[in-house]
Amino acid sequence: MSDVPPCFDEAFQVRLATLIAWRRDVRRFSDRPVPESLIEGLLDVAQLAPSVGNSQPWRWVRVDSPVKRDEIRANFVVSNDAACKAQPDERAAVYASLKLEGLGRAPFQFAIFCDRSIEQGFGLGRRTMPEMLEYSTVLMISTFWLAARAAGLGVGWVSILDPGEVGRILEAPVSWNLVAYLCVGWPEAEHLDPELERYGWQNRTSAGRRVKII
């Protein structure tokens, strides 16, 4: 890459906003194979994400083993059942109707951990806010997600899992904290609106757009 800054013109800015608007949490994947080279390229792009102290604390585990995938899915089923039972009666039926994972069909699955024992970065920016390691990992995931969306791929973040159990299943070091379990593949269908909005769970609101001025 050149040190000369590119020109991000108005047309690019519009396309970037469109990309962000079309970023979906995908749970329904097609069976179309995804080239390994595409995934490798996206992993390279993800490494350009910012991180506190340039620590790059994220750690990827690619889950290909059918046995391990079955164990992850079993963990989801238990966790999801508990989450459904915790819902108030008036929302439990809606919750039970939602599809909240793509574990059965996503061709690529990754567990993303944050290495809390990392020495890279020499602790810069983490003395007062050690959680910046996890925040950095989330920024990397967001970078990967947008790059995947730009390539036409869908990404789904499965959070209804017991993180300790996932770490045990995937034999992760004790210093690795699970941040995300991602399903990646070609989406079965494209939608501009979020699925949770489409199926009546929660609409977007303006709450996050409000700015308090003091």
C-alpha cells in the first residue's frame, strides 16, 4: 500500500453507507461452497483493524470437525432453551419462533477469542481499561464482517452459548476469553431489514442516535 492517502469521494461514502446498511446477522445459509482463498483474503483484511496498543489480542479457531460442531450445537440448544424459559410469558412464544443460529449449514465456523495474557502492546491503554482488549477484538470482528459483506458473504454471530464450555470444547488456553462464535457463508436470501425486526422481536429505535451535550 502507498503512503499517499486515497480520495474517499462522495460516491464511495454513499456506497460505504449502503454496505453498512446491508450488513446483516445471517442465520440462513445456502449450500454453495465458499472458496478458501476468499476466506484467507478476509482474514488478511481483518488484521488491519485497530487494537489498543497495537496488541492484536484476537485469536481465531476454525471449527471444521463435525464432532466439535455437534458439541457446539448441543451447547447452543441447552443455552437457548434456558434463555427461552427466562423470557416473560408474553414473549416466550415469539422467542421460540426465532431462528438464532446457522450452525447446521454455515460452511465456515470460527470461534474468536481474546487473549487476556497477551504481552504485545506492552499494556498501553489497558491499565485503566483492561476491557479494551475485548473491545479491540470486537473491532476486528466488525472489520471482518464488513469485508465479508462487501464480498457477498453473510456472517452470523452466535452468542447464545456458554463461553466456558465453548473454550473447553475447543481446547482453548485458560487465558483466552470467548468473544464471538461466527458462522460464515453465502446467505440464502438478502434482506435490508434485520431479521429480528422482520419477525416482530425488536424494531430499531433512535435511542443510540441521541447525543447528550454538556
